[in-house]
Amino acid sequence: MAIGNDKDFKAVLTGLSAIQQRQVAARFVQRVFPLSNDVRIKAALDAAARADITDAELSVLSQAANSARVESFTQCGKETEWSAQAGHFVAKAAVACVKPAEAGNNLAWDAAMQARMARTCETIATGEGTENREAGEQYRILEAFLNN
């Protein structure tokens, strides 16, 4: 199935189990992880990518990722520091990967949107503006995930 827009992208993500959503969400966030490099986020992504992650692991990693999110927010400051903002959105995306699954929540969609925000902050910081190819890369990642 070729995914070419966000409507189809979100519909496919919604049809995945919580485990599958975590796995593909981790792949989305791994693309932008270098914008953060926080070991707590790395641990959350590594665990979210596993099909056998336990609820206990999720709880611990969710708390750690949330701590990274809070710390990254405080680093943003009053003057918009786009690189710090990018790191903050990476942390928010990681939190989405390991937060408890609840009916009606789409973990992968939440992670994808935060990853896009991280990439947008990065391109602003580097002077490239707001255009980037993150959505297309996410479509490709999801298609590859579905084909495996």
C-alpha cells in the first residue's frame, strides 16, 4: 500500500495494535534522535521497538522520558533557541512511544507529529526554513514496517 498523505497515514496507524504503534513510532523518532542525544530517550526508543516490552518497563521508561522532556523544555529559554526546541520535541515524541496505551489514543501518530516538529525546528535553526521531507520519510518507514 502506497501512503501519500496524512489522512491515509493516520488511518493505517490507527489500525495497528499498541505494540505495533510503539514499534513504528520508535522508528519515526530514531530519525530525529540525533537532535537530542539524551540517553533516557535512547533507552525509551530501544525498548519501544521491542515487541516484548513489559508494562513495568514502560512505566519506568515513561517516567524517564518525561523527565527528559521536562528538562529539555527548561533549556528552551525565553529567546527561542531552535536547536533546544528540536530536542524538546524529540523528547515529547519519545514520551509518546512509551506512554500507556489508552483507547482512542494513537501513539504512533503523536510520535510522528512531534518528530516532524523536531525536524522543523532543526531546519529553522540551520536556516533552511520550514520545508523538510519528514512526512514523506515517515510514510516510507510505515510502508517498510507493514511489508516486514
